[in-house]
Amino acid sequence: MALVFMWICLTSVLLSGSYAQICAPCHQDATCRAGTCICNAGFTGNGMDCQDNDPPVFTANSCPSDRTKVADPRSMETMVTWSDPTATDSTNVAPTVQCTPASGTDFTIGQTPVTCTATDAAGNMATPDCTFTVTVEDFNECTATNSDRHTCDESISVCMNTDGDYNCNCNAGYSNNNGDGKTCEDIYECQPSPCTNAQCTNTAGSFTCTCNAGYSQSSGDATMCIDDPPVFDTQCPADINRFADPRSTTTTVTWTDPMASDVVDGGSVNVVCNPPSGRDLQIGTHRVTCTATDSAGNTRDCSFDVIITDFNECTASVGSPGRHDCVNAECSNEDGGFSCTCNNGYSKPNMDDHTCSDTTPPVFDPNTCRSPDAQVADPESMTSTSVTWTTPTATDTTGIAPTVTCTPSTNHAFRIGDTDVTCIARDAAGNMALINCAFTVTVIDFDECSAVMNRDNCDTFANCTNIDGGFLCTCTAGYTGSGVTCTECADGFFGLGCLSRCTCIQGADCNNVNGACTCTPGFTNAVCDKDYLDVELSVTEEPVLDTAAVDNASLRCQVNLPSGDLDPANPVIITNPDGTSETASMIMEGLYEIIVHDISPAISGKYTCTATTVINGVGLSDSDEFELDVLGPGRIISLNESTEGKLGETATVYCVVNARPRPVITWYDKNNAVIEATDPKYSILSVDGQERLTSSLSVLNLARVDNGTYICETSNSLTQDKDRREAAIIVIEVPEVDNVDATAVSATEVEVTWRVSYDGNALPFMCKVDYRKPGRPDWTLGAFAEEPPLSRRITNLDAYTDYPVRVICRNRAGVGLEVMLPNPIRTLQAAPDAPENVRVTAITSSSLTVEWDAPVIKRGTIAYYVVTVDSAFDEPKSHRTPGPGNPAPLSLVVSELSPYRDYTIFVTAFNVERSNELKGADSQMIAHKTAQSVPSAPVNVLLDNEGDTCIFTWDPPEHENGIIVSYKIFRNAYLFPDAGTENMDEIPDLEKSDFVVTNVTSRSYSVRKVDLTVYTRYRFEVRASTQAGEGAVSTETDLTCDSPRAVPAELQQPMVSDSSENQITDSTFTMKAGPVSQRNGPISCVELTIIRLNDDEVIEGKDPDVLYHPDIHRSYEEAQAAPGLPYIAVVLEG
């Protein structure tokens, strides 16, 4: 219960009339002022009750700053001190300052925040608190230089600082066996030995493997020694040179194979040479490689060349075996034989024959095989004459002149007429000319009818006919008689012998020779049985309008029949150019006329005269036409309407004008301006002749602007008429070409296009395309072809080759300038040739490094290569080089291969054109084997635990990956479950585990159970080894091999139990059986034998079985009756 005091302040009036304060007692922390209690500074209230509500304030700069200190050596902490901050309070009573943790506290390694508070008497606390951080850093024993420095042996370990301490991290080959982290001891690596096929030597911090004899260090594993390849005791023979057997391309070559031995195999090894000795070898150079192979599959090669040279049968000595047997022929040596080429004039029936015979027939000289001149029969004999000639000549390829025989022979009497003569030629071998010489001997009859001879007596109107040996007289046509006398045919007859009758009528005369009829006037035909009509129209004189007077024109029509023979209903009619017609007047018999009056150029045109008659009742008409041309003065007769001229040359137009009277000719240019004779661009000439005036206009130095129409205009003083005609001048020139472009269509074809910018004034033109092969100075010329199209395809080109191209066009003006393609056009890529010299340069168990040379003919930039590998066990696989690249790499590591497997390899190059892959030819195949690798685990592991022997068997690994050189069997020892610990079966006893190595031929291992550590359960594992190392371990079998039990080892000395002090009575005490070092089976019982000793008896160090043989052990009761006898006091069972 709190006691509360209340004070009341009263007021009184002083004598002076002022007021004075009279206060009741104020609060102890208040002051009375003017009768009022007022709380002192730092307090609040009504004066009667004052309270301290102001918190204290830390003195400026009195709060300690952050501080850092190093921990004590080998300790996690150190003591840190500081001066606490100070604080003030408005009550002037010093506040209480407290820091947590306090100064002098042991701080651990790391950062610790410290908070100091100030509290006044009223419990007010300063805000904010005073805070700072204490940082304790670890003492680094590893870098210390004083006595606190670490104690690590720096030659075999490295000091590693830790918070509050340090550790000595042992170097490789050393370990901290005592667990203090401060000492390192050498590890004995040689038990078990990590070396394969080598002796292990422990060294400080490491070990070395010294290879056994016949083994050498593996390049990839210092613990592995691999079987050395065998060594040649005798080397390969030197290169062997031999001649092939005569007339053969082979010969048998033998040699003595080299001998080799291997240390591991303990003697000689098999050597195989390829090709083997005794083989028939072809002409050429053969590389013989002899390979020695030991039992592990290691090989060593030596090689030499066997050079087989062709036996030259042609140069072999005469009489020597194998010399050629050519007859009449030249010998030519060939690989494996020879050939015989027949001498000139000789041949052989079969190419393989060696004897040549003269089978070539002789040949006549055609210049000597001619008919002699014709001869006249002897006048005396009248029927024959003797004819001689030069015998024809013949030649033979052997050079020996053949014999020529003619039938009939020369100087023979030939009868009148033609006689065929045949000459044959026979050479020395009896060959006859295939084409005989044949000619004709002609004997001409003596001609009595000849005017020179004049020996006949024929009539004047007879023909003399010569016959062999005489002549005949025959009257000619129109006459008859014996021939010696001939008379003319009688009237009405004609022909030979006057035997033909004449057929002429209408009083016509008959020719006595041929019977031809001579018709009387008005009749025609062969026998004069018909009339004929012939009409001809002409003008008496070409009308010319050359004077002011009016002229007429006379058109006359001549008819061959008399007017009486004409058809009166159809008189002679002349048709005018306008289609009107009029009857012509007869001037005289057979001549009719019309007169055209007032001639003018308008009457010019075509006139037709037609006459009609009836002969033998058949109407017959005939007509003739005439072109009437009325010429006026200055009329243009002719003007070449179109004239061509080449650029830069001259074009001339000719204007021919009627010159009666002489007209005036004016020329106009293409702009219709008069051409002045003084204009240097033109040349105007005039020539008179034959009442014609010819004016020529020549345009000089033709330019394109001269193309156009020029006018020839004439005028005359007679009619004041003008005549105008136009003539075109066409300036022609060679075509011009531009915009030549080319596109590669394929690897062998290029499409070339161009534009003809000027065709030479619409002249037909032709173009051609030439191209040039790289490195060649000459052009491959194309053929000119009609255009369009303005394109040409060049074919039969080489792939991926740059070709310069030019285009040339021509027309009848000439050949234009060649225009080159700005840049050579490159044909597209094509499939390349095969890569060359494929080889393997590096081998591992899972990869082959393949290298090759680029194709000689690439036909592009090789984008990439594909290496294809194949084996008898896998599908072919293709491996592509990175790319595309330029150049593409020429090697590739082909990985993911199986170890120790034969592979065939080939390489293919690819070009890529417009996303199309162009596969080249495959290279030649090579064969290579991958290196050995560690094998997989053996399979089908079995363990037979029956009987006294454990038999452990297995099958080879599924993937041997090489030649299995050994198997290593691991015998893993496990504690029995009854060893006193739960699941001890799962705890391996490493001290009892071991391994054995068996040879390569065995896939089983047996061990007698008595040879194993007693009372031990074993499980077996096996792993195989190749030269590359040990493979995976097999799966441990569930079956076990249990070794038999044995007598346990001697118990150690029994001891009084530690807790026996309180258990000893006058008749009992507690004993503890000593431990047994080797149980060798479950302990079934322990017997504790008690012997009561005399007080002075000493048995320390004595053998109990010697002192007290088990046979004298007694029961407790018996021992009590006979002191000194041992008795079995306790039996511990189970």
C-alpha cells in the first residue's frame, strides 16, 4: 500500500499591501515560487508530485568505435576490452551505463555486435543505444614467424589454416595415420601392388613400377606394363631383283623368312610374310611385309621390295632359252612376252603367230595398163592384123618384181573388132594380183567407103556402108534402086525404097524423102488439114509529147489470115486501157489500124488486139497486147526507190528523166529543203544520152542522221508540169552490242544473253558467242546464228571454271566490235573426284584419326568430307567433317568405335551448289583396327561351394575389347552373422580379403577351403585384363564359399572384474574371462578352472596345461576334498 501526501498552498496579504506566497511543503524535486510549487528542471508535474521523464544522453564521442583483434594462437577466442561510454541526465544524477557483452569478455572468431545502454534513476534509457562491432580474426599459424608457427613438415605436407587451429594436409603418397591432423606418414602403396606386369617399389610419397622382362611402360598408364612386341633375331632380306620367266609376266620368288623371338613368350614367335615366299609375283615392285606376332597379339614388322623385271625376249642371245622366234618380222618386247610385226609385204593369219608370210598380192601399175591404139585391118587380109604393146608392169611389197602374163599375148594376130586382153601378175610367193590388168585391142575394118580410099561404086543418091571385108550400096530415102543406080520416088510415095505413102491434102506438096507436107497458103498442120491464126499489135511510132502541137498515135494490128477467113461476127477488135473497145479498120489485107487522136499521158496504158476465125467449123481467136507510153518533157522514167550505204561511205540515187525538151531537175533533202550544188555534203551530177537526162545525187560520208527520204523533182517549159518521186537512203552499219551477261546453268553449261543496242538500221543480223578456256590464249569460236533470241547456251564446259566470254554480231554492213563479259563466268560446281592417299595416323581403342589428300580434280570448293567406317559387326556409319569450310579439313577423328575391331574406311568428298549436295567418288578402301581397351566384366559367374573345394567359373566378357591376357579373382571375406554383431554378414573383413591372378587360358578358379582363412565367408569377383589394363569387375555372386571352423586361439589371462570389489565374499568373487584373438568359429563354451593355491605358491608365467593337465581337473566337490586340485568352477555356454 502506497502512502500519498497532499500539500495545499495558501495566500496572505502583507502589511505593505502586497501579496506573499505561503507554500505548503513542495515535492522534493520542486521549488516554491510565488506561492506555487514548480517542478525542477528535468521533472514534470504539479509541483506537489514531480516525475523524471527525460531520458539520459550519451556523452558525445564517448561511444567506442569498432575494433578488431586477432584470436589467441590455436584458440577460437580472445579477450577484448574498452572504456565504457559516459552519459548525462537532466537531473544531474549520473545514469547507469551497461555494455553487453561487457568489456573484458572472451570474444570468438567472427563479428560480435556490442550494445551499451544508459539508464537514469527513473528508469529512462538513452536513445539511441551506443553500438559498435568487435571483430576477432583467426590467428594464422601457417604464416606466423614466431614460436606460434605451425609444426607441419613442409617437405611432405602443406599447412592449411583453420579457425582456431591448423591442419597439415599431407602430400600425395602420405597420410595422417594417427588422426591428429598434424603429422604425415608415407603410404605403402605396394600392398596390394598397383602395378601390372611389373614390380612395385615403394618410394617416399609414391611408388614406381619396374616392368618385368619383356614388358615396357604404357604411354597412358604408369602402373601398366604392356607386352613388348617381338624382336627380330634376323632381319628381312635385302631388296630382291628378278626377271620374269620368259614369255610370262610372273616368276616364283623365294627367300628365307626372318626369325623373331619374344621374352614373355619365352622363345621364338611366328613370323608371317605377305606375300609369302614361293609366290608367283607379277612384273612390277612388290612390298613384302613380314610380321612377327607374339601370343598377346603384339606385332613388329620389317619389309623389303621384290622387283620383277620383264624378260626381254627380243634382246636375248641367239640360241638362248626364251629368245623370240619371229620370222620375216621385227620383234617388239612386251610385258610377259613379245610380238612380231611383219616386215613390209609380209603378214600373218593370226596376231599371235610369229611367222610372217608373203600373203600380199602384187599390184599393177595403172599407168602401164592401157589399151594400145586401134589398128586398121591389113588391106591384104581384110579381116585381121598383128598388134603389139608394152607389157604392163606390177609391183610387190617384197620389192621383187612379179611375173606378168597377158592372154592373148602381144604380137598376136587380132581379128577386126574388140578383143579383151587379160594380164595377170604373180609374185615369188605365188600370190596373184587381186585386180588383173584388162584392156581391149581394137582392130578397125579397112573402110572401102572412105572418101580417101574411094573404092566404092555406089550411086550419087546411095549410101556406101562399110562391112568387114567389103561394103554395101543402099539408095537413100526418096530414091529406089540397086544402090549402084537410084531413081526418085513416084508421086504419092516417099522414104527408103519409096515404100511410104504421102498423107498431104489441100493440094499440099509431099516431100519424097520424109513425106513432109508443104501447105498451100491458109493451111497448116502436118497434113495441111487446118488454118492457123496469128495476131501482132504494134505502134507505128512511140508517141512523144515534145511540141505544143497535137499529135496522133497509130496502133496497127497484123493478122496472118486473109479477111475472108475471119469471122464476120467477130471482127478485129482493139480494147483500150479504160476497157472500151473499137473495131480496127483494114488498111490492107492482113493489116488493121486505129488512130488515137490528141495524145496525152492520159492515154498511156495497155491496148489489146483480138482477131477471130473459124477453121474446119471450130472457132479460133488470138490476141496481142501493147503497152503505150506517152512520154512528156521532164517525166521521170526511173528512180531507184531505196538505196543503202554504209556508215561513213557514199550512197547515190539516180533519177532518169525524158529529155525532150531538156527539163529542170531539183533535189530535196530529207527535210524537204532544196539541195544546193555547192553543199559539201552532197554531189549532184547530170548526164545526157538517148533523149534521157540522168541526174545523180550522192550523199557523202554517211551518218545516221542521213537516213531519210530524198525527192527528185522535174519541170519543163513546154507544159509547166512537174513530176516528183521519192527515194529512200538507208544508212547501214555494223550492229552494236551491250548488256552482255551470263548465268551458270549447270556445271557444264552457261547461258549468255546480250542486247543489240543498234541493229544497223533494221538490218538482219547474226551473232556468235566465243569463250576461252583458262590458261589458253586462243578462243573457242562459236558459229554465227540468226537472231533473235539474243541468247546462247555454251555447253561441254568444265565444272567450276572461270570462262571469259565475248559476243560478236554482224550484218551485211560488216562485223561489229566484240563486247566482253565484264567478268569471267564461273560454271557451277559438280561432284568431285575421289580423295587420295587415305591413311590412319592415330589410333585409340574408340577412335581412328583418318587423314587424306584432297581430290586432284575438285570441281568446286570442297564443302566437307564424309568418312565411312564399316565392320562385320555394325552397320556402316558416316562421319562428316565440320563445315562447310574453305578449305574443308583433311582429317577427322572417327569416334565411338568399338575397341580392337577391324574397320574398313573410305572417304567421300562433297561439293554443295545451291543447297544441293554433290557427292563425289569414293576413295579406295583401307582397313585398320582400333587399339585394345579394358574389357567389360566377365559374365555368367558361378560358384560351386559343394565339397572341400570352392570352384569359381565365368565366361569371357561380352566385350573383350582386345586379347585377354589375365584374369584377376577377388576373394572378399565377410564376417559370419554369429560373430556377435548384427548383420555382420554385410561388413567386409578387408584384412582377410585378397586377390589372385590366373592365366589367360583359364576361366575357372578353384581353392581348397582348408587353404582359406578359417571360419571366413568368401564371395568371389573377377575382372579381365587386356594390354590396355584391367576391365570392370564382375557382379559379386550371392553364393558364398565358407571355410571350415578351427580351434579358437588361446584366451588371454582371466581378470578379476572391475566391479568385483563389492562382490568378494568369504566364498565368492567375480572373474572376467580374457578376450580371444581368433575365435575361428562360434565360441560354444568357456570353462573357468579354479585352483586353490598355497599361500606361498607362485604360478605366474607358467603353462596351465603343464602344471595342471586337463586330465586331472576335478569337480568342485572333489577339489574340496583334496586341496590343490583344479576344478571347473564355471561353464559359460552359448
